[in-house]
Amino acid sequence: MNSSRLGDVRDNKKSMPVRILVVDDHPVVRHGIRTLLGRHADWEVVDEAEDGVEAVEKADRLRPDVVVLDLSMPRMNGLEACRLIRKNVPESEILIVTQHNSPQMMREAFKANAKGYVVKSDAGRDLVDAVDAVSQHKFFGHA
Amino acid sequence: MKLRILIADDHELVRRGLAALLLSHEGWEVCGDAKDGREAVDKARQLKPDVVILDVGMPNLNGLAATRQLMQHDPNVKVIVLTITDSDQVIREALDAGARGFVLKSDAARDLVTAVEAVQRNRMFFTPRVNDMVLAGFLDRRENGGTTESPKLPKLTPREREVIQLLAEGKSSKEVASLLNLSTKTAETHRSNIMRKLGIHSIRDLVVYAVKNDIIQVQVPSRTDPAQGPAA
């Protein structure tokens, strides 16, 4: 696997509260993401959404700092949701968390204005660092 | 005494999500987790859990083959199978293998705790959607005088099922031999026997067979999957 890290935040931890919206069509995966994010005392998961349409609506209403966004979802996929959220709520940064371990898909995500990209199988290692990075408007990418 | 549960899924996010769900229930503990069927079988031997929750689509040894091995080693262990598919064949194979519960992953947040409670009381549990299918299949058989048998697949031994999964995942005979502690020659013999029994002549056909029969699972892109085509 080619690996490229676009942002490294390990030495630059931020202590400001970060409000996060978690979007995935599988409730069990949302639980898993919440558990990983729960490691960070200053972060708050403000809500969850189960597809792109719900994500766009909740991002509009809640204006989270970070949206953790799956790509493959019913009704509206993550790339489309990413574009709309960035257009409607420019202050919300998008972290894509996906099963697609593909540099091409990562490029598509960045073209859609995502700030970070994490492959689900690496989430245990990368998710916290990635949220930390994108919450500070830094890029984070692994694929 | 706490109910001890072992979780096996190849995705850490799912393992963590399942653990969070189960730990919200008083009196249960997650005694271990595993990222494939082989590790699940090894850990179950060491940790002796009361309940094992197994994903079907795992690498190296899938959840159905792992269920067979677990039941062979300890017939009292209660296995709940988690799956993304509710195909008849997977349900049938899970039951044949000795699973006591069958939960669709998409329904796990709602049904998993109920499933564990059921098997804890020595009952079986099926996600409601699956329950309807099992009942429909049962009624079909009764209406047809019990003659509607499911299509018979060529009989593969448990070892051959392990070998076909590893070959379909792209491993060479040498790698199969190493993973299963066999000689390369024995692994090649298994490969020849599998191909002869299935009447197939190439690895490509073997992969097709493995996918069609849920021995390995591949992600089928949905209409809203951005990987399906140009960026949506």
C-alpha cells in the first residue's frame, strides 16, 4: 500500500472542544467511531446521521466543526454530501472514513473538498489523529 | 458469574461498536476479540467464552468454517453469526454449522443484545427478517411433503473449505500450506481434489465458485457507491 501522510499532528494537540457529526449507514460502525472518539475528553459527538441526505440536513442545523463521513451510503453518497456540506457550511471540515483503500478515491474526496481521508481498516490507528488534524484545518490522508 | 463473550470481525470499528453495545449490558464482559476466523478459533480455545459472535465474511477462515471448528472443539459454546447478507444458503450453512443465532449487521445495534440474551437462555435467535425467511422455507417444505430439498453442493471436507477460501483469496499452495501447517504437496493435493469435486479447471472458476457460494464475500457496489463509476 502506498502511504502518504499529508498532515502530522501528533506533536500539536489541540485542547479546544471539537463538535463532531458522525455519518455512516451502519449503526454498529457509528458506535465504533463514537468509542474511538471518546478517547478524547474535549470532543463531543453532537449527533449521528445514517445517509448523505440526513448528513447535509444535520450539518446545516448543527454546524459541527468536523463531519466524519462514510462514502458508500444509501440515498446520497459521501462525495455528494461532502460537496454540499462544504458549500452550505464552509466552517465544517470533512473527514472521510471509508472502506475504499484507493488513492484514486482519496483524490476524489479531496477534489470534493474533504480535508481528511482514513481507510476503515486503519481507523483504530488513524481516526483520532485525523480528527485532530482536520479540526485544525490541516490535511490528513492515508490510502 | 459474568457471561463471557468473544467478538470476531475483521474491522476494528465494528469490533469496537459491538463491544460498546455488549458492555452496556450488566453482567456481560467481552473477554477477547479476533480479526479473523482462525484467530477466533485459537482465542476461543484459550479463553473459553460462553458466547462467540462471528462475522461471516472474514479473511483466512470465514465465520461459517470457524463456527464448525468451534462447535467441534466445544459443542456447548453458543455461536451467533453476524452477516451482511441474508441469502438462504448462508442461513442454511450457519444452522448446519451449529450457530444458535443469526443477526444481520445492519440490524445489530437493535438485535444483538436480544440475540445474546436468547442464546444465554439456550434459545435460538434470528433477526426478524431472517426469521420470516426461515419460517417460509419450513412451510414450503411442509407444503411439498418435505421433498423440497435445497440444491446440494458438492461435499467438501472442512479442510477443503479452508483451502478453497485461502486459494480464492489469492494465496498460493505454498502459502496455504504454511498457514495450515501442511506440506506444500498436501496443500496441492487438496487443491486438486477440490477442483475435481467441483468440476472446475482454473483458479478463476474457483474464485467464482467461492463468491457464488459465500465462501468469500465481495463488496457489491450500491447505486450510491461512489466507487461504482465517475465521481457522483
